[in-house]
Amino acid sequence: MKGYKDDRYFIPILAVVDILACMFSTWFALTVNIFPVMFPDDVLCKCLLYMNYLATQSSIFLLVVISIQRFLKICRPFQKQMTLYWKRVSLGVIALVTSIILIPELIFYGRVPVKSAKYNVTGHICGPIRSPENMATGLISFTAAAMSISVLSIAVIVAMYLYILKHLLRQTRVRKLNHCTSYSRSEVSDVPVPSEDKDQCDFPPSKRPEINGNRKDNPEVNVMKTTLEVTNDVVPKLKRSSGSKIKLSTRRLTFMFMTISLTNVVSNIPTIVYVILCVNDPEAWFRNPYGFLQQLFQFMRAMRVVNHAMNPFLYGLFDGRFRDEIRKLCCKNISKIDL
């Protein structure tokens, strides 16, 4: 149970972050869509943007910590691991660092007036503040620093999981080679090999010594064979079943976190492009509010929510225990409704 708790420690925390990210992203997107050029309040704009980016950036940093933890567990199993203490410290550092580095968001973003020369009207949007000149310089510097941190975090995640994938592929090749070697030896020594190991190997028919068309049996070999059969049938099966389950669970969770990280990276790239475009020209969509550019901006801004919305389905796909808990919860609710 300790191993399972260790592997699943970050899952509920990541789930809470996903819930917060979905909640604030949806709230912000809904408010912007209802008031596209008549945003009601400056404080509301700052708070929604800050909480939105806080949840999203916390998710990225948390995935960085998870990738490092999986790297240590898979690729460095006999070296120092991330203990419960350091996991809690990492969560505290993530919360503190994310809260501090996003404070400029409250300064450089807010309720900004936009003018339409064609209709001679003035509206207000929630976006980057580019005037006066010193605000524009600070905004560009902050955006460049924030984008650099995001890109660096994504690079660390990709590098960790590429190294993990390479290590797992190497382990698979070595395991297959060992199985085939064991099968090859069993053809000579009569040591039984599990059928699943035999299926992975392709060897020519065995060439055992025969006398007058019959195999030459040695009583000592038969005694050794009987002993090894008992050993192989009892002890290794127990060790293999327990060890294989733990390894399989570890790999399954690793692939789950790898998939979550991949969707996070893919969904954040359009959002990063959207932020850069908005900083460069925040009024671009206002000049063509119903055209293709507006639809493209809306799509890129909403892409970051895709990752947070997909994660529960990824949990259910890879984690059998999560599926069991959801099934039990649904069954309890259905039974209460029936009563």
C-alpha cells in the first residue's frame, strides 16, 4: 500500500488544481463573451485573470515535479527518492513561487478602453495595459519572462519523459533477451520456463542428445528437474505476481502522467501564442469582432481548458482504482435515488 500511496500522491492534488483551473477559466471566458466590449469592472478583470493564470501555471509546475519524481522512480530506483517531506515542500514552493511571479499580472492587466474610429464609440475590454509608455515596456518584459518560464517548464517535462521512455524501451529489450536466454538454456537443462516467456522467443527445435532414437535420461537430471519444477511452480510465481503487479502499476501511472503532460503541452501552445498576439495588439480582434480572427482568438484562449477537462478521463483510462471508486460512488448515488 505504501507504493500505491507513493505513486498516487500527486493525483488528488492535480485533480483539485484542474477543478480550479476549469472553474476560473470558464468563469473568465463566460464573462468576456457576455461583455466583449463592455467589461464591467477593473478589479473583476484582474482577479479573474490572476486566478486563471495561477491555476494553469500551478498545473504546469506540478507536472514538472511529477516528471522529476517519475524520473527518479523509473530511471534511478536505487538512488535517493522524493520522500513525503520533499513532496510537501515542493507543493509549498509551487504555491509560493506561482503566487509571487504572477503578481505583475495585477499591474499590467485590467479594464482597458478601446475606441472604434468607424463607429466613433468607446468600449472596455479585459486585457493588457499598454499606456503609458513605461507600462508597455514593463508588460513586454513580464510577458517575455512568463513565456520563458512556461517554455522552460515544458522543456523539462518533455526531457524527463523522453528519458523515461528511452529507459523503459531499454528495459523491455533486456527483459525479452533474458527470457529468450532462459528458454534457450531450458532446452538443454530441462529447466521449465513459463509459457509467456516462450511465446516471446523463436528458437529452432531442441537438439538434445539421443541414443538409438531415444533421449538419454539421467537420474540425477531428473531429480534436479523435479526440484526446479517445484521451485518454479511455487516461489517464483508468488514473487513474479506481486513484483509484476507493482511494476505494471508503476508503468501504467507513468504513462498516465506522460499523457497528461503531453496534453498539457499541446493545449498550452495556442494559449501562449494568443497571449503574445494580445500583448502585441490587444485591439486586433475588436477591429473585426465577428470575423475569422475573433474565432481564432476564442479558440486559442479556450485551448488551455482542454487539458484540465481531459484529465479525469485520463485518470479513468489508466487508473483501475480510480474507475472502481467512481463506480462505487455512482452505485451509491443510484441506490439513494431508488430508495
